Amino acid sequence: MSTWPVETVPPGSPGDEVSAARGHLIAVGGGPGGAGAACFSCHGLQGQGDAGGAFPRLAGLDVHYLARQMEDYASGARPNAAMSPIARALSPADRRSVALYYAELQAGAPRVQAATSAADPRLVQRGATLYAQGSAERGIQACANCHGPGGQGLNPVYPSVAGQPASYVEAQLLLWREGTRRNDILGVMGALARRMTDEDVRAVSAYVAGLAP
């Protein structure tokens, strides 16, 4: 079971209890934001995501990675019209509790996978090659170097990408490429995305969507 380091919550702070149970209540009820801010409405009852809406899988992601994304949404480091106001409405302990709740769920496939199953096999193969080998001549390092051969992630900095909806992965790569998303460590993702063509982006996105989470 995942645990949250004690030192991350200032001792004695009001409402500083961090627990998966607290995160569950926020995920299904919306917390301070009310029912309209409930996480499950976009990310699924089991955190499986929704390919049709480009909503990512949260279940099974690293607790520290999830918590950092919530903090970045709240601070504006990762701007998002939907997530930023939701994250700002939550306390730090709320945000960490949500992260803990989703980290403890078992990962599963996103709800709508029709687009993935219909992907052009040649596009998926191109994505597999880029993911595993990168492109030395274009300065694109292999995705597997950081996210692992099976897309499971290597540490809290480099998250699991396996089974993430292709629509979500593609959207994030484009946000990194245009500089809207800038919360990657040392600017690695932004630099890589700027070297990728539109077809590269679609190919890698289609490939990782087909990996088992």
C-alpha cells in the first residue's frame, strides 16, 4: 500500500490528515467544489480515464507524480481550464489525499478504446519504433529510456504511460510542443515534442494507448 511521507504535511495544520479514504470522498463527491467537480465524472469510477474525452487514466499512477500534478494545477505551473480551479479549491491535504486514493487503485484500460483499436497498424509500428529507439538523427531520445520498455514508468518523475488514451497523450505532447505545458523536469518533454512531427505524435500516442497498464 502506498503511504505519504509524514514530513510533506506540516504537523499541527488544521485538516492535515492525508488518507485514501478522504481522497475517495473528494473523488466521488467533488469536495469543496461540489458534485460538478467530482473526479469520477471525467476520469471514471475506477480512475480508468476516458479516451473519448481525452481524460487520462489516474488509477495506479505513482502517488508522488499525481500529487505534483495536483500542486502544479493549483499553482498554475500546469495550466488547465478544468483542473486548475478544481485543484485550487482543494487544500494541500485534500490534493494529496486524492493522489493517494488514485495511486492505490488498480490500473485498467480507459473506457473508450475504439480509436485505439482502429489505429493504422503502420502508425502503431512507427510509434513502437520511436518509443523503443527514438531518432538519433533528429535528436529524439527513446521514450523507453524514461518511461520504461512497457510504459510502466521508472520512478515518480517519469510516470506510467501504458494504456493512457491516445487522445490524451497526443494532446499533452502538443501542449509541450507549443509551450503551454511546462512542468516537465528540466524541460525534457518540451524539447522532445518540438522535434516531433504531427505524425510522430500520433504514432507514439497510438502505440502507448495499446500497452497494458
